[in-house]
Amino acid sequence: MQSLRAALAHGPISFERFMEIALYGEGGFFRGDTIRSVSDGDFLTSPEVSSLFGVTLAEFVRQEHRRLGEPFRLVDVGAGSGSLLRSLLAECPVEAWAVEVSPPARDSLTRLLPAGRVVTSLVELPSPLRGVVIANELIDNLPMALAQKNDGEWRERWVGLEGDTFVMVDADPRPEVLDWLNRFAGPVAKGGWVEVQSQAQAWLSELMSRLIEGSVVIVDYGELAENLSHRREAGTLRTYRGHHLGPDPLLEPGTTDITADVNFTALIATSEESGWTTELFRQDDFLRKYGLDERLAELRSREVMAVDAKEKLTLRSERIGGETLLHERGLGDFRVLVIRKGR
């Protein structure tokens, strides 16, 4: 990537900056001419696996709408192709907005939402904002620093150039990185790697400053800090391309998704220190709470009763997609953080 080489022309850069350019800079992964979260893209999220994700989440939105009253807005941050909004709005038609940086994804969203409702950043949203904000598999893609624990001390890993090759460079940890590690890294053995997700906290703080009343729903893979310790030997940083694990993030930047498990302890701390209340669920438990089991039971009943073979196959496919959302070792093991403010 030329933009990365230009950034490195005067010396190494933090991994955080490397990730930001590789994903969101000129020529970056999310700035290309394809929508990434589709079947012929690089990864699928729950709304693409089954429309029942959005249908079930609509029940949560309905309850929040009743709690808050009007005015009420629904915002999907990192809305992608619009799969989530499409299925959700079919069940719960409220005023909706989308935040998305990918040009082809924005094009798709403009065909779904009224003019002016698709924006590229939080600052473009209406203010003051009141309602529900959803971030499905967004936080894992926000730029993060990278640190390793050696002989009881933290070292930060930056990125440099050796000839034409991107390489990891050892550096003293910046004070803000060290502060984050001391608060949120949890138990880490010698040689362990940690992804420093302070940008995720900054994003959440900005969002909460704009949302005067309502709730934020963050859906992602990850855990509380203490439950991530067994994954720290090699860290959780990884890449995806074409629905498979990709190469080392330094090898082909701009062509792969770069991601890591979300540290929910840090997000909960940011929320509660600002006076918001939090609830953390497994995705399967959250979806069951808002009626997915009942929807699956109805599909099973209709499938059994169906006479037409094509209809039976369609209903079976819908049911299997919904059951996939609950798989205890797959999507069901994702986490859902609900953050609330107001009555």
C-alpha cells in the first residue's frame, strides 16, 4: 500500500496507526470497491447468516421505543450492506440512520434509507440523539495498539520497513498504552500479547456524549479481560480474507480484514464511569431473551405442515440459519453489551 509506505517514510509507526491506514486509509480494506460482509466477500456477520437476527433485535428496539417514547432514532454504526437494518425495519419501522465508511456499502444503504440518512461518522448524526445505537462487529475493527510482556515489563510493537518488507519494531510503551495495559490487560504470562483497545473506548465515549437518552448495543466476539488470559500467549490479533483466516497482518495490508477479540472489561468501565448502566450477555442468551426460540418453534411447525416441497425447503433453510445464531461454539458465543442511559 502506497499510503502505508508514505506513512513509514520517516520511520516506524505504531501498530494502531498501521491498522488504521490498512483498513481505512486510501486503498485500505474497507475503502475498496466491494462490500466485505457478504457471501462473496471476506466474512459474514449474524445479519447475513440469518434475517432472524434483525427480526429478533427488533423486539429489543420496540421495547426501547416504548420506554423512551418520541423522538426516537435507530442508528446502525458500521451498517455494511444493510442486512441488519433491512430485516429490523421490516419488523419495527422507526426513523433509521446508518454510519458507514465503505463507498459500495453506502451506495447499498442509500437505496434502503431516505436521502441524507447515510453518513460516514458520528459527528454527522442528528444532535441531540435519542434512541438505540447498534454496533455489530464494529469494535473488533477499530485500530488498536499492540504490546508484549517480556520479563515482567511491557514492550510496545510498532511497524517499520526493512527494504520493501513490513516488520515489527520494538518500542518503549507510550504512557497512554501503559496506563491501558495496567488497567485492562488482565493476567498475562511472559511473552503474552495484548491488543490495546483504547480507540474503542474513545469511540464509545464520543457516542455516549451524543446520545442524551437511550441505549447502545455492541455485538462482537470477545470476553471480559480475565477470561481472555488463556488467549494471550499468541494474542487474538488475526486477519480474514475470503471467509478464511488470512496471512500475517504485515504481509498483505489492504487486502485482509484485521481484527482481534474485544476486551469488554474496558468498554464496561468506560460506560459505568460515565454513569451508564451495563448488561453483558452471550449472544444466544440475548436472542433467546427477545424471542428467537419462539420464532424458531414457529418455523419448525410451519416446516412440518408445509406440503409444497419448495416452501418446506425455504422454511428449513430459515430455521437452520436461525439456529446457527445460537450455536454455543459459534455465533452464540459472541457477546452482546447493552449500555443504557435515561428512564
